[in-house]
Amino acid sequence: MLKAYICSPYRARTEAELDRNIEYAQEITRRALLAGVAPITPHLYITQCLNDDKKEEREVGITAGMEILKGCDFVIAGIKYGISAGMSREIALADASGIDVVNADKLALYLRYRKIEEYVIKRIEKDHMQTCADIMKAFVTEIQRK
């Protein structure tokens, strides 16, 4: 199962905006789960342990999230409400680490692409192995003739 880091806005100017952002993160997390992905949504739970309004605690949370991101297969970016400063940092880290960043609305398409890519790679490896086996067999046959 692929692990995906969920990246979406959290901070808000109003309680209504915060509720909207939390609901959006939950929606993306649900979509990922139903698509067969193991989503990790740090801003939904780290903010339950740390005070996001305290700069030092916010930075601790962001740093922990960035470490978690490095262990994920790809990032799902929820950009429906824009890209926050925190999201920009996460996306930049993913890009610098060679981790794919996928628009949340394109998740199904991306997963289809990954399956096709996996199939092609397996097919190439299988063909390569067969070619190597054929070459080795011809080599051994030639040595046995001598």
C-alpha cells in the first residue's frame, strides 16, 4: 500500500474557515483511504497536541510533518482553497526530495498512471531477464562445444 502525505491548508482567520479547512483535509484523507492509499494527515492530529497559535509549537509541528513527508511515496495537495505558506514549504521539500506531488482532484488518474508504470517496469524487467538468460544459455552452449 502506498503512503501519501496529505497537504492542505489548516491555518485560518475565522472559526468557520478553520472548520472548512479541517473538513477539506478529512475529505481528502477519506478519498485516499477509499482509493487504497495509506494517508498521513499531520495537520489534523499534530494540531491536537500542539498550539498552532504559538510560533515555537507551530514550528515543532511543521518540522515533524516535514520528517514524516520524507517517508511517504507521494504527496496529495489539496489546493481547492489555495496554497498556504506551510503547504508551499511541504511542496518544495517534496520536489527537492524527488517525491511526486499530486493535485487531490487528480488522485484517481495518478494512481492509474502508477499502475501502468509498475506494469511497464515489470514487463521490461521480465524481458531483460529473459534476454540475459538467453545470452547465458547461448554462452554456456558455446563453451560446451569447445
